[in-house]
Amino acid sequence: MKELRIRPQISDNDLDTLVKRTQKWFAKEKKERVKIIVSFKGRQHAFMNTLGPSTIQRFLAKLATYKVVNSTQQQGKQFVAVIDA
């Protein structure tokens, strides 16, 4: 399983770069899953319930052709989702 770690306030250009990287992973290895992790530090914890799911949803909206295995789940100081080809 591949892992992508992103911050909650990622710019759109950086998000597009990660989407292209994910699509390349799926093109090379058909049975690979990708785990998306949005981690928070310091004062970002105050906005955890709003920024975490919205950041993952922005990412998943750009990869709508792939299926979501595990939807957005909070695990401690991070939000996690898993997608599959």
C-alpha cells in the first residue's frame, strides 16, 4: 500500500501534483491501494473537524474514477482514507 501525507492547507497546484502521482501509481501497479493521510500540527487541531474531511474530499473529487475502500476516518491527530484502482 502506497501512502500520501498531505497537510490540511495544501494549495490546489500541489494537490494536482499528488493526483498525477497517484494516477501514475495506479497505471503501473493495478492492484495497489493508496492511503491518504491528512495530519495536523499545533493550532491546526482547532480546525480539525472542518479541514480534514474537506481536504480529503477535494483530493477524492479529482480521482472520481477510482473507488474508495475506506472513507474518511479520524485516527488521533490525522484523517485517513484508502482508495483502490
